[in-house]
Amino acid sequence: MLANSSEVVLRNIDQLSALNGLLLINPPADELMQQLGETVQASTSDFATYQRISSKRSNVHFGVELPRNQQFQGVLLFMPKAKEELRFRLAQACSVVDPNGFIFLLGHKKEGIAGGSTELKKWGRACKVDTARHCQLWQLQPDQKHCSQPFDLDNYWQSYELPSGDNRHKVYNLPGVFSMNQLDQGTDFLLKEYPFPLKGHWLDFACGAGVIGAWHQLKNPDLKITGVDTSALALHCARKTFADNGLQGDFFAANGFSAEPGYKRLPLDGIITNPPFHTGVKTDYSVTEQFITESVKNLRRGGRMVMVANSFLNYPALLDSVYGNCKTIAKNNKFAIYESVRYE
């Protein structure tokens, strides 16, 4: 089954196929790539999407930056969730598009394509190509000033203070990473209301920019942290957060417990997480639910699963069914912290 945006691509395949080189940035995790020519390349920063597409198609790149030392006559950008990331991705696209080439922006109405097209017009001559399936496809011929400089990731770093109490430690973020400009409320609640020391080897699932693991390792330097996330951008931030604060951690791209080579599924002393429940703009509990189901097999006896989540989500029932126990550590009008222990 194809996403609506993928169907729009196929509606315009003749125009896109006529380009001498086409790069797709963050396409949907569907069968679109299989229906395009072998010369079409894709780049994604989402590991789950990479796993699905690359299993059936070559020319798929996973990472923070785009394929190096290549230029494309066409770059097709799928609408990101945040406006800051759109600017980030447009700058990336400008760095790899041919001087006489085009950048295309495609997105659903619910993804904010109307606002995206307004931003697009700031980058050069833009026009709408197609409207279908509640989506819009726009074409941009970027101004030369946007394509004259190489893309520099260092220009996009943002930071805020890690709540360690001494004002010396920072969290580093890039556009598109969860809670880019400040500590999110759920994580803040977890750090304040779950003060128990972590010991041994803990996994930070959906680690984002590395806030939770960094905060706990500052409290206990002997703590070993492994972080996993599906976002290459988030992992890049987590590594910088740890490195710049003098901390040690291992970080891997993963879709649940399905991770890139190098990740070892050793028995853990604990798992701590502020898990996501969105894929793009869509509500999606499936990854976290599957992770909870599999998590117990990755803990030592006596190992703990600690989770903060919106209190309306029905995670306690799932935790209880998997572990045979679930304790509510703290709760307010928005969030709750749950703890389950592996006893068998």
C-alpha cells in the first residue's frame, strides 16, 4: 500500500523521470522506491524507514547528511514535521542540486504543506505542480545565493542547559530532533520525580539528544549508558551531548530492539525511556508497545523498566501483562512514571 504522497509522485513520474538524477529525501516507508527506476536514490534519517526500503532496494542512504560528492538535477523533499527542519533540509537540498536543477516539496495538508510552500517561496522561484490525494507538489528553482555555499552542519547546532544544577552542562540539538529548544515536560517530570540512582548498565530507549542518560551519568560516573533511537539526527545530538560534557555512552540506530550492527543485546540492569507515540504527525503506539513486549527478555532478573508517558496512554496494563507488575511512581495531571521489575 502506498502513502498518499507516494501516489502523487507516481502521478508525476514522467516529469520526475526526465531529470538527470533524482534524490528523494526522507520518503515514506512504503513500496514507492520499488516502482521507480534504479538510478533514483533515496536518503533517510529514519532507521525504520531505511530498514524497510533498503531490504528491497539499493541506492538507499541512512544518516544525517546527504550522499557526498554527487549532484542531482532533481531533489524531492518530503514535508518534515517542523518548520525548522524544513529550512535545514532545503539548505541540504541546495547543496546537492545541479545549478540548473529543481527542488520539489511534497506533503499532505495535515503535514503543513501550505506553510511549507510559503517557506519555499523564500528560496527562489516556486510554483505548484500538482494537487491530489490531499497533497500538494511544489517545484522550486532555488536562487543562486542559496546554492553557492556548501552545507555546514555546525551552523545548525542549538543547545540548552542540562538540569544538573551547576549550569555547566548542555544538551545539543539539531532541527527535527524532539524538544529541540528546551527540555520537554515529560523528561523534566521523570528527572525530578524518579531520583533513584541507576547502577550497572542501562538502556535509554528513544534517547533523543541524550538528556536522560547524560543526567544520570553525571550523578553516577560509573553508570554505563547505551542509547538507541530511530533518528540519525537524534543520535548525532546524543553523541555530541555526551562528548561535550565529558561523558561516555554508546549510541545505535534502532527500530525497537532491531538495531544496526554493533549493538549487543546483553542482559541489562535497567531500561529508562520517555517513548514516542507519533510517527511524523500520526499517532503511533506500535513501536513502543512492541518494545515493551520484548524488553523483559533483555533485562537481568531484578532489572527495572522505567517509563514516563502521558497519563492517558494505557501503558500500565501492557507493562503489567508483560512483567506481572507495574508500579506508578509519580503522577500529575499530564504525565505518569511507571516502574516494572523482572522477577523471573
